[in-house]
Amino acid sequence: MTKKNHALIPIPGPSVWPLLGNLFDIDTEHGLASVLEMGRSYGDIFQLVLGGNKLVFLQTHALFDEVCDESRFCKVVVSGLGNLRAGVNDGLFTAHDGEHNWGVAHRIIMPIFGPIKIRETLGGMKDVCQELSLKWARYGPDHRIDIAGDLTRLTLDTIAFCTMGYRFNSFYRNSDVHPFVKSMVGFLREADKSSMIPEYLNAFRWKARRSFLGDIASMREMSMMILNLRRGNPSDRDDLLNALLHGRDPKTGEGMSDESIINNLITFLVAGHETTSGALSFVFYYLLTNPESLKNAREEVDRVIGAGNITADHLSKLPYIDAVLREALRLNPTGPAITLGAREDTTLGGKYAVKKGEPVLCMFHNIHRDKKVYGEDADEWKPERMMDENFNKLPKNAWKPFGNGTRGCIGRAFAWQESQLVIASILQNFDLTLDNPDYKLEIVETLTIKPGNFYVRAKLRSGRTPRELCGFSNPISTNIQIKNGTIAPANDGQVGNSTPVTILYGSNSGTCEALAHRLARDAPSYGYSVTTVATLDSVIGILPRAKDELVVIITCSYDGLPADNAVRFCNWLKTLDEDALGGMPFAVFACGHHDWAKTFYKVPIMIDELLARAGAHRVAQMGKANSAVSDMFSDLENWEDEHLWSSSSAAGNETVDNVARTEVKQDITITNPRARALHHNAVECIVSETHKLSESGSALKYHVEIQLPANMKYAPGDHLSVLPINPRQNVRRALARFHLAGDSVLSVARIGHMGTLGQETLSAFDVFASYVELSQPATRRNIATLLSVTPEGEGRYELAELGGAAFESQIRDMRVSVLDLLERYKAIKLCVGAFIDMLPPLRVRTYSISSSALWKPSHASLTISVLAQPALSGQGSFLGVASNFLADLVPGDAVHFTIRPCKKQFHLPDDASAHPIIMVAAGSGIAPFRGFIQDRALQRRNGVQLQPAILFFGCRGSKQDDLYRQELDEFEAEGVVSVRRAFSGEETVSISESRMYVQDRMWADRAEVIQLWNLGAKIYVCGGINMADGVREIFNEIVGPTEVDGKRGAESLNKLSEETMSARYVAEIFSQT
């Protein structure tokens, strides 16, 4: 039987003009964009006549897969690529199929680009990459960076240095780019543009032709200079240039002529950097416009490489970076097409006739977006689709940015390694942001593509300095080691034999992280060497399994859920089989607050049980810290002393007789130059507005507005975590106690238990103001240390009592700090180094954002209640660290913040037209609800029919702290919200503003509360614990059995399911700081 013949279909395309072809259908300045736009009209395949050549364009994977068959199709060099032959003739990229010199050069060069040789180039790649990093670091975070331009400099210098031993030194030139790059851009652009114009018209473009030939002459002259330089200075480098000069074709025994060497030098200089720089530019465009991808990529770099030197082994362990590269090249392949031709007359798809040698342009932009392969979201950025497992399932020839078969890119492995290194290095060292947050992708076309007018700003991460990027060692003793991107203390204080310990934490607020580092600081004194201090999520799949390495976990619950950096770890634990952890020794320390009774220690208990179920060996009973009744650092110390170290019984560990004395061991050198600026691992923001909200007679309250970087996004209800500075009054107390001038300089190796500062010196004022918790209550171990340096008879008895039976009542409950004790007992002879070692590092404080991101883009506001009151101990004043710091800010101040999302349940309902809301707040607890109301106002102005909203707001009085009164009155007049105030500090005759607390006002308006509750209202509460408890109690009465006008609540809160409770009644409880 013969196969049935199907009728052939003409290849579609626009009408062709005599002599001009389709010239008028194409924008010669944006030829690729024109072709892609035209392709949308024709589907799978279409044809054009350009420059006198008939060109067939393929746009689907099915047709492309067919032409990838090298027995039927081969590379053809026509159009723009053919025009390049004027400059590089039969170089590897532009040689015709079967051309003799291509075979000779390919066989000589191929070994240079083998895997082992590529790994050997990593050192040179890192050398050039460091030049880029130094440039960005020295320009600083406010400099506007042309990232595509700098990446072009980098890739040109890399290919030249690694393969030819020649330095273009592009980062040290006064001009914008090296002359070679200028000539190359002109060469490529004219080759592309002239290919679309009929030859007889090109003959009249004399000026363009002269420039084209001048660019060729310039590139060939540069290449000849590199060649002669090597000849005049012979080298034994096993690189591309020596292979071109001295190599012999293993098949024919031929060497390469100077002409052929120059052709290929230019080919590698052009092709070896232009496409790579474009690909990297697209990578950073997509990362900066997709924050979740940027976060995932940075976390992978931090986890795999950390802060250390990047090695070839690291690059093999970056699957997400690989996926990002693949996805960027899928969406915007920098070599946008390859041209193939049929070896004989044939058909495509069984229905389109193609003649022998007729150019078939395979348009990667559309082939890589074929929805039959990549799905309906093929046009969207989604690097997860290119992770190894998914990538390996793609159909054959579905992803081909490096070309096809024997004519595919010979330098693919070189470009890939270089790209991995550059991405990892930049993410390791810098926080990048878009210069223009509203930037829309523009494409610059030559024969390749890259983003145009794409500018970024780069800020060094983690307080790093340009000096550190140079690799200069810090002359001070750092006392830390870096592993997997986390900081762990070195073991210079350990005794006896050393047993490894890994310390892991899950923390949102920073408390568990601080406890983890305190534990790491203590471990060496008990004979343990800390291998790492890291988040729980960072060890998924790589949790130590050795029976001689202890794993200690410190974590807490957030409304019964894990911390943000422990969610994936907990989910992973649930999947482990029995005995999967093979006897791994572990211990868990749980943190919590008993006011959240239902979820008290829920997550730590779950982790403890899951580890044991998976075969891990529990070496100590779970430690517990209840922040409602105790100081967590003291609880941790007690657990260490009584359970952890004694129970884990590290083999060969010696007994430490006086642990308290090990705290007094840091030497401090004092000098007097001024301190340098400090860096923190948060984002620097600028204060744009501050004003006082309250009058005398109530606690001071302030409004602080911050201008955010463009990439910082938030939703109503989210939080800002601020890195504060201690009150000046407390700083001066510390300086006076140690007789230090504020500008005295301390050469400090570390701060407390958190590792090094990353600087040689700091002023005494900066150390006390910016790095340590001066107000942190003293621990028993702190008191033992003070006792050890107190002379006999100089208050030793009282101090011993405070460290013993009187500790809870006189130290912990009264919040007496080490500084308080030093002032109370003047005879204590504590050196400043020991004092610094005893204090926890200054931690971030978290506040609800009191604005909507849509109301004033790139801004966020805080509503602050300032804590300043007599100390409980009767010794001076107690000043809230963050609230006083924020209240002292003025417009223009730079402050370090991070966005912290609130729990999902505290966000507004997705559909404001479907669900009423009731908001209950007292004082500065109004903060998140101001953001809610602004968001609702914008929705109403955009035509959304809002369900009712009531705000119950408690404050002292209408003349004292009726916060945002004018603004709320305007919103109320618009119908956005109904505000019900409760003034606890003044008498009025009106029920609407009578003397009462907020729960009293709710009771007075209970009929409306019940009505909205029965309509499905969601209840939000924000304030202190006493207020929150009172609100919950009165709400139970309102929606319980009570009847008002014949109406009753649908269900009492106490009877609601946990799922319904979390969906409909949610509270955020805060304490003043």
C-alpha cells in the first residue's frame, strides 16, 4: 500500500512588492519585533521576501522538531548572518555547511571547551566578576547602574581573559565601552538592518557601508594585536588562543592560517560575550520584577554557598539558578533564531513545500512559548517549570537557545558556568532594586537582543564593604565561621574533646534566632564545636544524620503555625519514614506565651514528636520558655545547665567548673578615631514625614511615614520590623559607667553571641547605641559573672541573693538590666569587653503598618505609642527602645526596615462586597485598621459596593488622643466606615462618646454587632492583652444567648470550630517596645 498523499498548502504571507519584497512590512530598526508581530497573524508558518531572499519562518515546536533532523536539514548562512561573513568569513559561526575551514577549526578548538577545561577557567571568571562587584560596591547604593552595559563589559573581559589571556580592562576605562564593543555593535546592527533591504538599495547606502567596513577593520586590527601580543610573549596557557596558534587538526594534520585565526578570534569575542550578557540582563530583569523568584534564588545561594568563596562544586548544586537561566532563555533567547535549509526538496508538517537550500528561520521566541508544550501560561515567567525534573520531561527540541546539532554553540558550557557564577556572585553580595519601579521591558536588537534602558541600583548585603570584596582579611579576630550562609561562633573557648553540634531555629520576630546564637556562644564552654547556626528550612534533606553530631532546635508557634522559615521543614518532617534519621541525637527548646493557650508550644511539640518518630534519638527533655512569666535567656541557660549538656554526654567532654567566668574573656583595645558608618542586614528607608498625634494627658503617640524602596511591597495589616537605636539616655549611662567618651573606638571581635561585626573598629557610642540590648533583663549567669568580679564586702551578699532566691521577683519581674546592676553596685570591676559579651544583640521590633500601599505608593506609615515611664525597680526610667527611637525621627532620616507579612487570617477579605467587617482597637492598635479603611476607600472610589464596616476605637479623650479624627470623619462621610469611639478618660452626656472602654461601647451597640455577625462579618481585634481579653469576653456575651430586639448571635465564639474562629475572629496582640 502506498501512503495517501495530502494536498499541499501554500505557505501564507503578506503580498510581495516587485523589487522591494516585504520591505514596507518590516520596521528595519526593530526587525525582530516586526516579524514576531506579523507571526501572530499567520500561526504555525509564514514567509517573507527580504533583501531579495525568500525566508520561511517557523513558530511551533512540531515543525521545529522536524527541521532539527540533521539528515534532512542543515545550517544555511544567509540574510543577516550571511552579511557577517564580510567580517569573519568562515569562522565557526558563519561557515557554510561542510566548509573545510570550519571542520579544521572545530576539531582543533573542541577540546578547549570540554568539561574539565571549562572548570579550569573558573578562577579567571571570578577575577573579572570581582571587578564588576568592586565597581558597584564603590559607587554605592544610590548610583544608577546600566546593568546590560556592565554585564557586556564583564562578559567581553571574561571571554578575552579566560580564552586569550588578554585584559580589555573594561571596568577601568574612562569611555563608556571599549572601542571593540562599539565596532561590534555597529557591525551586528548593520548586518541585521541591511539584510532586510534589497541589494540594489543597499548600494546607495554609502555612509552605512563605510561605517560597516570601518567597524570590521577595527575588530580585525584588535584581534591581530591580541594575536601578535601572544606571539611576542609566548605562554604555556592551555587556552583557546594557543590552540588556534599551535593546534593541529587530528584528522588532516593541518594548522590554522592567521586569516582563519583572526576570523575565529572575532567570532569568539562577539558570540562569546554578546549573547551571554543579554541572557544575564534578562535574568536580572525577571528576578527584579518577580520578588518571589528573587527570594528563592537568593535563598539558594545563601544555603549552598553562604558568604564564602564560590567553587565549581557550588555551581553544580544550584538547581533553582539553573531553572532561572533556562526560563529567561526560553522567554527571551538572546540568539533569537537559527536558519536551516533542506538538503533536498521536501515538505514540512506533511503539507508545506520547502525547496532545497531555501532558508527556514526557526523563531525561538514563539517556539519556546508553544502552548502545546508549555501550557496556557507559556507566556508567563515561571522558573519552576524548568527545574530539573520538569525540564527533563520536555519533548525533544522544545528548548534550543544554543542552536541545533553539530552547529550548536561550542561554548555553551563556558557561557553556562559564567552565567551561574555571575548570578550567584551578585546575589551573594548585593541587594538589587529597579531604578524605575515602573520599568517596562524594552528590547534592543542587533542580531542578538537584550533589555534596553534597564537600570538598577545595588546595595551591598549584610554590611559588607568594598574592602571585603577585594578579599582582604580582617586584622581583628573574628571568632566566627561561615557555613551555608549562616554565622556560627568559632570554638576558641571549647574545653576537652570537641563534639559537633548543629543549632537550628524557626523565628519570625528574631527571638528564637537570638536564643540560637546564645546557645552557640555557650556550646564551646561545654566541649562542643558549633558546625552551623541556621534556619530550619535551610536544612531540608541535608539534616545531619551522624550519631555523633547533636542537633538542637529552638522554635515557637505563631497561632499554632510554624515560623515562616520553618514551614517547609515541618512539612518535610511529616513525610519521613520511620528510622529515616537513623538515631540522630536531638533536643528541642520551645518558646511561647501562655496567653495563646490552645497553641502553646504546639509546633515545638510536633517537631519533637516527628523527629522521634523518624528514628532520631531524644537526648534531653524538651526545654520550655514562657515569655509571659519569665525571661527566655534565663530559661535557656537553666535548660542548658540542668538538661541539655549533661544529658547529651559528649564523649570525652571535661567538666566546666565555672561557666560564668567563661563570659569574661574578650579583650577590647580602645583608641580614639571617629567611627565609620555601620551597615545592617535590612533595607534602608527614608523618613518622609513625622508628627505628634496626641496631646498632654495621655501617652505620647506619633505618626511616622517612611518612603520605601520600589521593591518593598505590603498588604493592609502587614508589619514593618525596625532595627532601632537605644535611647541616648541609656547609651550615656553605659558610657559613663565605663568612663568612655562617645567617640572612643573599640576594636571589637564580636557582639554578644551573634558573631563578628564585619568591621575593624566601632565607636563606643555606636556599640552601645546600635548593637546591644542595654535594657535586657539580667540572667542568673550574668549575675554570676558580676559576682565573680565584685570585691568581698562590696555588695556581694546582696548580689548573690539577687542571683538566687530573689531572682524572679527582684530581677526578672522588675526588668532589671546588667547596666542597672552596674550602676547600683559601683564596686563591680567588670571590663567593657565582658559587658558587651553579656548582652544580646539589638533585635528588631515589629509594628503594624498604618497605611495602605495603594493609598500612597512606595510609602508606609507607623502609628507609635511611646513607652516612657518610671522603672518598676524604682531605679530611674524605663524607655521603650523602638518607640522612643521612632518618635525622635525627623524627615530625611535613614532607618533600616523589613516588611513582615501578617498572618493570612488578618488580611482583609478578598471580596469587600461580600463580607462585612468589625474592627476593634485601642490607642495605637488602630494602626492596621487605618490601612484597612484606606484600602476600602479606594475600592469604593473605584465603584466597588462595600459591605458595612464598623470601627470600635478606644482612647483617653477627644482632646487628647482621638487619633486620625479628621481623616476618619471624612471616610465616615463617604460611607467607608462607621466609627464608634469610647473615651475612657472623660465624661460626656452622649452615649456615642461617653466615658467607657471599647468593650463597653461594643455592648452599647450590640444590636448592630449581632446583625453584622449574622451576615457573616469578620472580626478584627488589635491592642494589648487586657483589652483583647475584655473584647473577647464581651463578644461572647453579645453573640451568645443574649437577645437584643428579638435578635440573637448565630453562635457563641466558645462553640465555634477552630477553622471558623481563625476565619472570622482574629486578634493581633502587641506589647510596647
